[in-house]
Amino acid sequence: IIITLPMLQSCLDDNDHQSRSLVISTINQISEDSKEFYFTLDDGKKMYPSNAQGWSNKDWVEGQRAFVIFNELEEPVNGYDLNIQVRGINPILTKDIITMGEDDNDEEKVGDDKINTTYMWINKDNKYLTIEFQYYGTHSEDKKHFLNLVINDKEETAPTADEDSAEDEYINLEFRHNSERDSPDHLGEGYVSFKLDKIADRISGKTGLNIRVKSLHDGEYYKTIDFKTDEN
């Protein structure tokens, strides 16, 4: 994750001067028994990859989040908002929400090491929460850090970032980090997306998510983020 952004930047700075764009999107399969796919942007727009055959050797999983580098093409494609030529696809770590205490999801395995959330957003159809984060580590390939979005039923109540918000308007979750005892050599950043389908039945009637974070410098705090509606 940490090396993704510099690599993307170098891709954009090559000798091909044709205008390129960089977006975060969801990879969707056109059919279950086909390797054909398209991209859905977080505002709901769909992009058709005109050169998808050049990327069909990848076993893309339905719902995989990814950075996409592309050139926009002028010729429209029926059923899609954009027709594009893909120049690069870089997967983003995409995970399910877990419940503390289920399977092997105990406190020690999930961890509670310090981490910052510098930006987070929910896509238009409320299916993904994406978090931009920072943490300290060696950032070497042989040192794996683990990130999870956690339902912790042990925590029956939690404060909200907005003191004027009614607590029961938000679904309480925890953003957890397990550094696996990696040495905190220097600061790095990355992105992770979490599927919200596990809490889909709880979203109706709720304003958004209230997320607990154990930050690098400010200790434990809570961030609220609202679900997307026709109004917002």
C-alpha cells in the first residue's frame, strides 16, 4: 500500500503526454462466468474499459477496490458514462467488517496499535467505507501490518465526534491496527476499503458511522461520517 502512490505518480510522469486521470473505483464483473469487467466510481458513474482484454489475465474479484489510471475516449459506449483506455490498475486492500469474538477475531489478534485516519469517505450507494491512513513502521515487504474495521459488541456505548448528535443515530465501529511488533522507524500512509454489506441491515434509519480510532498522538477519539442520501 505504502509504495502505491509514488508508483502511480511515476506512471503519470512518463513520456506519453496524452492527458490521463487517476481515480479510485470498484471493479465489477459484467457476468459471473466471464472475465469481462467495468469500473464504478464512488459517485455512481460507470467506466467501460475499451482495452479490457489486455487486463483479462488478472483474476479480478467482484467488488475489488482499485486505483485506475486511464485516458478518456471520445466514442461513447451505451450503458456507460465514460469510455476509457486503461493504463494502470493498482488494487486497494479491500476487506469485510469483522466482529470481535467471532472465529479467531480476539483482542490480541485484531490488535489496537496506534494509527491515524487522515481522510475517510463512503461511496454513493453506501457499500464501501474508504480510509486514508498513516502509521509508523519499517514499511518493508517482510513486515505485514493488519487493518480491520470491527464490530465490538463489548462496547455497548460510545461517544460521538459531534456532541450534538444522538448516539443511536450512528453505528459504532472501531478501526483497528495490528503492527505485529514492527519497529516504528518512519511514517507511511496508505488506503484501505471496507465492505459495508455486513451491516447493510442496520443502515436504514441511521445517520452514519461512528468510528473509534486510537491515534498516533491524540489517544482514542471518535469520527462520525454520514451515509450518502439524496440530500447529501
